[in-house]
Amino acid sequence: MKPKVSPLLALLLLAGATSADAVPWAVQVRNAAGQPLADAAVAVELNGKPVKTTTAKAEMGQRDRQFTPQFLVIQTGTAVNFPNFDTVRHHVYSFSPIKVFETKLYSGTPSEPIVFDKPGVATLGCNIHDRMSAHIVVVDTPIFARTDASGIARFDLPPGEHQLKLWHISLKKDQLQAQPLAVSASGGGQTVITLAE
Ligand SMILES: [Cu+2]
């Protein structure tokens, strides 16, 4: 026998589903002088919501003796490949506490990706080419974005009190800045963040 749902109960269920829906929310990142910062990493940790571990993959290539991209935002657990598109060999390393590794002189793609299993920021370098530098920002959430030219990252978030994690190269440290983020049910809001430098 099928359980019957009364029209009133159906309405209540519908109302409940609606109030939990994600709403559009923008985060703008500015520097101490009030200027918008492009290419900042913005991540949102939803309070009280356990995060599933990821098996995502990402790529940090080397082309024309530079890393490409210059920075990558990934969820903790992501496996990163380091394909070398140059004819010269590279020797990629990180001494950052979240991931210490080196891939000795190589061309092509190393067979084993590097799994970034701790949150934080890894600074990459190349032993052969001193000017090569890039960052991998690792966050404990699947909700992340990088800011556009207006310093804005856009999200769809459930209303509530959440946690923001931010990083920009001007912070000059391997740590994300954390601060609370309040998202109201009406949505369409914007939170402006000034990065501490
Ligand atoms: Cu190199």
C-alpha cells in the first residue's frame, strides 16, 4: 500500500525544500587600499555539512619555462599531474609543509600524480629554472572559485553561517585567511572582504 501524503503535508515538504535551496551570493576580495583583487582563491566551508572526500584530478603543466596555470585551487585529496610540454626538462619541487615533494628531471608527464592530502598552500618551484613559481591552494571543500578581474567570485550557497577561506599571492604566506560568511535566505547579496597583508 502506498503511504498517502496529505496536500498540507506536501505543501510543508515543498516549503522546507525551498528554504534550504542555494541562493546566489558574491564575494568580492579587495586589498588594504580598497582595490579589487583578481586571481584570489575563495573557498566556502558549509557549517555542519560533512565533506565527501574527492577523487578529482587536476593539472599543473609547464610550458615555455613557466608553470601553467600560475595557481590552482583544488579540494583536499585531489591528484595533480605535472605534464611538461617543453623540450627542456624540469625538476618540480615543493618544500611547503602541506606537501613536500620533488619530481626529478623529467620530460613528458610523470607516471604518478601527486595527491594533495592536506589543506593549505603549496609553493612550487623548479630546480633548473629559478624564475618558475606557482601555487597550489588546497581547501577542505568542493565549493571554491577564483576571483575575476573585478575581484568577484560567485557562488550558489545555502543560507546560513559559513566559513570563508581566502588566499591571494599578495598575502606572501602559505596560509589561507579565514573568516565567517553569513548568507541570508533572500540571496543576491555580496560580501566584501579586505585581505589582511
Ligand atoms: Cu624548469
